Amino acid sequence: MEEVLIVDCALVITWKVPFPGRERHALQLAAEADEHWGRFAAEGRCTTPEWYFCPNGVGMWIVKGERRVIEDLVDGDGSRRLLEKGMLYLQDWQWTLAETGSGAQRFMSEYADELAHI
């Protein structure tokens, strides 16, 4: 029986263009991130990394999975190094853990419950 990946969290990274002179490093970072997180995806610990490029120049990279697993993966040495490199190479580099799937549903339910008490 195939194990089902729980999806209630997403690691979302956004950025704009590379800092001048660091373009090659930014491309290397992209390849490293795909390889690093691709291994986790192959192990069934998260989804395959997804890349998005917007007309306004913003790039976005997303992996999804179970919150506690994603948090553990982000806290690993390899992941931390990649996040630190992003700050060095790409302008407006930001990352966050976002509620998605069942996590987003839970968030909206809790929000509605609190709103009912106002």
C-alpha cells in the first residue's frame, strides 16, 4: 500500500533579481536547491520543488508536506546553508512556512471560530 503524503504546510521562498555580479552563484543555488530538496521528495518527505516566475520579476519556489517534517527539513544543516546563500545572492530574498491543504482549512476554521466570538 502506497503511503500518502500529508500536505498541510508549504515552504515558500520568494526573491527578485540576483545582486549584480552574483548571477552565476544564483543559478548554482537553484541547482543545489533542486538536488537537495529533490532527494527529500524522492524519499516521500515533501513534494517535488515547484518554480514560478512572475512578470513583475518575482521568483517563487515551493515545496509542500507535513508541517513537522518540513520544519525538521528546514532546520537541517544543508537546508539552512541554502537559505543563507539565498540572502547573499538574490535581492528581496524571503522565506516562510505557509498553511496549505488541510493546514489552510484548519486555519480558516479557527479564524471563523474566533470571529464568531467578536
